[in-house]
Amino acid sequence: MEIAIGEKFGIDPALFKGRELKPADVQLLIDEKAVVMVKTSEPWPSVAPEVKDANRIKCWEPEEAKAQFKAQFLERFEELSN
């Protein structure tokens, strides 16, 4: 998946394995699981971190999510374009 995303957006897939990015991605996934995924009897691997801050996950309706994504994208795009 990382290769496909990298190719689509012109990002070196090796960056997805970076020392800072990978742990942050895993932590966010753990926090998302605590909030939005159905509880299962199958546990996460023992090396998975504990939930850090599930309150930072805000669930939006699709239209709100789209508007929030677009606003953040445009803000970051403007930062990078200057």
C-alpha cells in the first residue's frame, strides 16, 4: 500500500518507514481503534503501544470530514507554496 501511495503522490515509499513517522502512524492507529473500530476478541500484538489519547479522535459526518480535509489540505498547500 505504501508503494502505491508513494507512486500516486510522488513520495518516496521509504519515508513511510521513517523513525518518526512509523511510530506516530502506529500510535494513531491504536487510538483510532479505541474510538471507531468494533471491539473484537482478537487482541492487538503485544508490541502495540497503549492508547495514548483517544479523545483526540473526532468522528465527523462525511460532509464535515470532507470540509475539514479540504481546509487542512489548502492550508498546508499554501504553506508549502510560499
